[in-house]
Amino acid sequence: MSDHIVKIIPRDPLYLPPEQTLDVAKAYLEAHINSDGINISVNGSPVFVDCGSNLSEIFCPKCGKKLDYSWWQSAMSKAFEGEFMFLGTVAPCCGAAVSLNELCYHFPCGFARTRIEIYNPGQAVEDDILAPVQKILGTELRVIHAHL
Ligand SMILES: [Zn+2]
């Protein structure tokens, strides 16, 4: 059996809630979800929060064309040089200005300075659980499902 990790991140890659607020969110999740553990990570600059082996395709958010994986890799390494503080790039398909954070990843991925990871949750992490956590953290969230 592979591990299922649900990662919750702010939609804004630079957003970092105060530590106490993150602890409140963690306590809320621990009280409402059975899991093998919940972990919080914090970084000085955004990191790419991936969906593990779930990542199969990436599409342009403007024109919907499938993006070449090698194009994405070189855009990623360029952004990495700037520690992912600037995620803007130009889509090769239609020339649109896009953010690496807003590409249509299948399955979803994203960039964040903080993430809450829930290991093997015993239930689906849906809006009824997510909405209160969004309220606690004061920001819109994105949910990433990773399989390892
Ligand atoms: Zn495009």
C-alpha cells in the first residue's frame, strides 16, 4: 500500500500565517480527522509542493494546451535560481504571461512557504473541514493529494 499525503497550502505562494495560527489549524485538523499524523512545515521562501507520482500532465491556464515537460523543467530551474520568489513566466504555446503557481497541474501542485501535511487521512478532506481551516489561517487554501 502506498502512502496518501494530503497537503494543504495557501493559494498565495508568499503567504505565511503566524506560527500560533498554524498551531490552531493543526489542532483543529487533529480533532476532526483520523490520520497517521499531521505535520507543519515552514520555509523562508516558497517551495514547490508536489503531488508525488500523481503529476502526469500540465496545461496552459490561458489556452488549455498541454505544456511540454522539458519547457516546464527549465522554467522551474530558472525560477528556482530566484528561490521561487518570482513565479512569472511566458507560456510557450500562446505567449501569455502566466505564473508557475497557476498552471493547470494534473493533479494539483503549488508553491508555498508553509504547508500542513496529513498522513493517510481516514476520510476525504473536503469543504466542511477546509472552510474552518481557511477561516483560522485567514487565507484561501489549495489541497494537494500526493501518493508516494
Ligand atoms: Zn497557452
